[in-house]
Amino acid sequence: MTTASSTPHIAPEQIKTTRHLCKIPGDGGKPVIGYTFDMMNDPIRLLRKRYERYGEISWIGVFGLRVVQMIGPEATQFVFMNKGNIFSNNQGWDYFIGKFFHRGIMLLDFEEHKWHRKILQQAFNKPVLKAYIQRMNPKIEEGIDQWQHKKKLNILPSIKQLTLDLATDVFMGSELGKEADKINHAFVDAVLAGTAIIRMPVPGLRWQKGLQGRKVLEKFFYSKVAEKRRSTGNDMFAVLCRAETEDGDRFTDDDIVNHMIFLMMAAHDTTTITLSTMFYYLAKNPEWQERIREESQALNKPHIDYEDLDKLSSISLAMKEALRLCAPVPYIPRKTVKDCEYKGFHIPKGTMVNIFPYNNGYMEEYWPNPTQFDPERFADHRREDKVHPFAWSPFGGGAHKCIGLHFADLQVKAILHQIILKYRWSVKPSYEMPVDTSTLPVPKDGLPVQWGRV
């Protein structure tokens, strides 16, 4: 077995390239489809096998591409830190989601990305976050009160609806009303289209549904821009319409629509995945559920304020562990825009590269008992995540580190605080949550739980 400190195995088929660098080993798998279904069905198992066979770096046939897989925290750090601007975000993500989340902040590169991020940051600064949490609290209460008479609850659809409702209010300052289902379906179709096997507009298939979803979202957001430019509201849509740099630079209408579509998706999809994972492990580990409940009860208030975030340390630990066990964005694609070298291996310009925050959380070389839910591993007296700066990186790193990471922490705590004061939930001891990894990782069965009042 290859370990974190050992030199990757050099396969016999490797040959020397110019300037003493080695050619990347690997194999394409089955004709046409390669390892696509293996990656979609059980990425952890596939990546472990390839890590043991090839080491940190190898090429593979997947999603109709020849992709270089870079496995482990050191490889993740190399790509995320992107010294010398070797890797393009846009060219990496564009193949998968460019048609559906065109020019979102994650799909921009270098100086352009830096310029857009500078303006966007105004929608995530401390005063704005304080306003967001005040907007969210009554909406959370309204949403979760609908669950009070239920004895069973499917967590995934319930949380997804809640986070979408919150995103439309916090990000847009309004309720979707009759348009809610249409907009939600459009977001779902756009996300699913990213891993379509048939990447052509065939009616009824994922790619075509994603293209239609994008049109629905564009039409909706463009219809609101003029109104939002006149607004003095504190929702994100209004903030982005007013935001400008010290030089007076502002976003165009196209910029605003592109960013709103991406941020709305990112905000409610990733939070839904994180909360669903937390609900599962808190159901399987009731002692942690009770620990968090006691902590929230100690605040003696139904809603939290911004100043309460640091007081909910047990939620922080459980959230970090849930993100280790199920990174909401399981893999990160990049494309090289110049030749580069990694540990003696030559990576040519134009190479598609993938790194895997999801897989990193399961590497036993870095994490003791990696499949065990153990939030204390992040506590000050242990800090197992300190074994490597990128052993735990669900929010990315470098210039593209998630701009909404503090918003995510705020939203998870605001939601879970209210829920845990009112409800408790459980699953049968034998229950194991099946995870659908064909796109973003979600409970395949919706995560049904026994539900009741505290």
C-alpha cells in the first residue's frame, strides 16, 4: 500500500520524457465510458484502488475525457495554491457546468476572478452577514414549524425546501410563491446536467433539461434586475446591484445574473448536503445530538444572533466532521494552461486534472478510523486536521477558497439551533444511509428518520 510519506510506485509502462521528467502512468478503463460509472457509483473505492496501484498521480478515462487524477492532501495543495497560475478554473469546470452556471465566480480565472471577487466580497462582509441572520431567523421558524406534527420526516427534501426558501429571501428579498417549484426544478436540472453521460441536447435527457433550466433561471433573474438596482434592501441581489469598488467599478446586468444563479445554487445545495449529513450522524450518535441540544439550550434564546456563533462549538465540531465524511463538492476539476511538474511527473499544457476533497477525508494515512463519526478529532486537544493543511479542505483553498464559507457556518448554526430546541430524531441502529454520488453527494433514499418533539 502506498502511504502518505512513501514515493509513488513507478509503473513499468512509465518512460522518461524530456528534462528527466516521468510520463504519468494510468489506464483508460472500458472503451468509451472508461471508469465513469465506477466514479459515479463508488468514488472512494475507485480512488483507493488507483492510489494503491499508481500513487498520487495517474491518468484515467472518465466522462469521455482523459483526466489526470491527483490524490491526497499534497496534490490538493499543489493544485489549490496554483503557484505560477498553472491551472485554470474556467477551463476545468466549463466542460461540466459551464453551460449551466456560465461565468459564476467559481468559473473565472486570475485577474478577472480577483476583480469579481473584490466586488462580491461586499455581499459577505460582517455587517451584511449580521443582516442575513436576522432575515433568516423568522423564516427558519416558519419553515420548521410545518414539521411539528410529523412522526416521520424525509430529511433531504425537507431541508432542501427550507434552504431554498431561505436563499430566495436572503439572496433576493422575496418569496418565490407560485414560481418556487419551477425555479427549484431548474436548479436541480442544471446541477444534474454536469455529469450527463450524453452531452448533447437530446430531449428528455439530463443535458437538455439542464439547458432548459438555465433559460428559466436567466429569464427569472433578468426580470428582477432593474427593480433591484433601484432597491435599498439588504438582500444579496440588491447588495450586488449596488456594490462597487473604490474606483467606481460595478457589475453589469449580465454579471449580476450570472453570479446570482451560481450563488443561489451554491448556497442552498451545499448547505442542504452538509445538514443532511449532520442529521444522519446525529441520528446515529444520539449522545452528540444531546450535547448540541444542551449547548443551544444554554443560550436560552429561540434564535441566535451573529455574536452567538462562536458559542456553538459542538455544532462547529459536528459540522467539520460531517464535511470530512461528505464534502459537498466531492471533486475539483482544473485544466493546465502551461506545462508543469509534480514530484517528477510531467503534466503538459491542456491537461484536465481532478483533485478530490471527498476522498481525502477517508485516507487512513491521515485520519485514524476514517469511517467513524468522531467530531472530537477537530477539538483543540486533538486537531487531527493539522496533520496536513489540505487533509481537510471542503471549502477549497488559495485564491478560489469558498467566498461563502462564513455564510455557510452561519446558516447551518441558525437552522440547527432552532431545530434541535424543538425536535429530536433517530434511525434504526441497523440503518446505513445510502449516498448517491452520481452528482453532488446526497442521501439516495432521502434520509427517512423518526421524528418527534423535544
